Amino acid sequence: MDTVITIDSSCDLPLEYVEGNNIPALGLICHLEGKEYIDDFGKSLTYEQFYGTLRNGAMPTTSQINVYRFEELFRKYAKEGKSIIHLSMSSKISGCYSSANIAKQLVEEEMKDADITVIDTKSASIGEGIIVYSAIEMLKKGASKNEIVDWVESNKLKVHHWFIVEDLIHLKRGGRLSATKANIGTLLQIKPLIYIDKEGSLENLSNVRGRKKAIKLLMDKFEENILDVENSVIGISHGDCLEDALLLKEMLLEKYNVKEILINHVGPVIASHTGAGMLSLCFIGKDRVV
């Protein structure tokens, strides 16, 4: 059987990569100013539009991909006789993994020859994107379904996500930070350093005062946890702060000869919870220790 890798939009890969590699993708839902948008990597709702409304005080909400849409996607490729690997956003952050599993069971009950594997990547945003990128590159080189699944399962907890946020309001609204801490943090220009732990949950590791120090801390975490630098694919995602993303890229390239650096906006679904100004650095390195 030929293999197809399907994804969700929370991986925050550049649109040109997704389309250029014909990757089947489902978008999560962003509810913004009374309208509903499917997150499709900036096509229907451009990053400029989204971040413009966010900076003007909009408070978007999000919805996961429902079972029916996963069913449609899986059934389409099962009917074509293809084996399916679906790479899902962390189950601790979204219900998409659960919905995909229900859809898998329904399609496999209907079609006895269907071959569907749903993987909880324990990742999100461009960290999830690095897993997708690596799996797609393996597929293009002729790897089997089992080889790709084994690689993802063996490496997903080696994917590091380190990010800083500029605006604490959205973390407060999402229950990640108390109102008191958010107000004091904003006043003192505190930048929380967030990471994704072994369970795939968001955790506040520490707090840094000032943007420059926070960006430097991202580099420190890279240096503490990276292993095979020259073969590393690095992901940088940003909440409409391209200058900071390019600065971080420059800091990396000044010291390290990495294989590739992927830079993209944080999509509207993730950014609804992190706000404008979020900056992340993601890479494959040592095992997550927490």
C-alpha cells in the first residue's frame, strides 16, 4: 500500500511547503469577531488580518476538528487503497487526537481493509511541524509506513518547544496565568518562558524580565538541549514579530551550521491563546526531562 501522511493546521508549517508537498491537511476553527474561519495556513484569514484584529483588542476563540471531517479525510484515502498516518497536535492541548481516533475506528469498522494510524505527537505549532517535515522527507525517500511510524514514536519526545509570549492577557484568559500574576507581569515587563513537557502539556518554566533577555534564553535552551547540530532542522514561529524571528535565526547561524531553519507565523488557533508577539524556538535534541 502507498502511504499518505495527513496533518492538522496547528503544525504551523509554511503554506508553500504544505502545498508544494501535497500534504492533506485539516484546519482547526477560529471564531473571530462573529465569523468562523478554518485555519488553512493563512489563505482564508490572512496573518495580516488576524494579527491586526488581535492588536485592536479582539479576543478570538477556537474549536477542534470534529469527527465527521476526520472521517471524510480518512475514508477518501482508504478508498484509494492508501495506508494513512495522521500526525495530531498534542492531546493535552486539543481534542483533535480523540476525534481522529474515533473517526479511525468508524472508518475501519466500515472498511475492513482500511489501514489508519493516528499519532499523538505530544507537540504543537512549529515543533509539530518539525515532526511533519521529517516524516514527509522520509516518505519522499521511500520509507515504509512502519519505518515512519517508528521514527515518529521514537523521536517525538525529543522535540523541544521553547517560547516566550509578549502579552500575558491571553494566557490569563486561557487559565494559564492568574489575573494578579498577569497584571504584575505586564507592569514589570515579565516574559514567561513556556515549554511543552513529556505529557504534551504547556508549562511555565520560568520568567524573564525584558524581551532581549527572553530571546537570549531561547538560545540558551537550544544550546543546553541540542545534539546533532549540523543535521538539525530548526523551527522558529512568531506571532507577527518577524524581526525577532530573523534576529533569532541570525543568532543561530552566527554560531551553528544547521541543516535548515523553518520560519513561519503562528497560526490563528495557537495565537488565539498566546497573543501577538509570541516567539518560539523548536528543534530535535535530548529527551524531554520534565
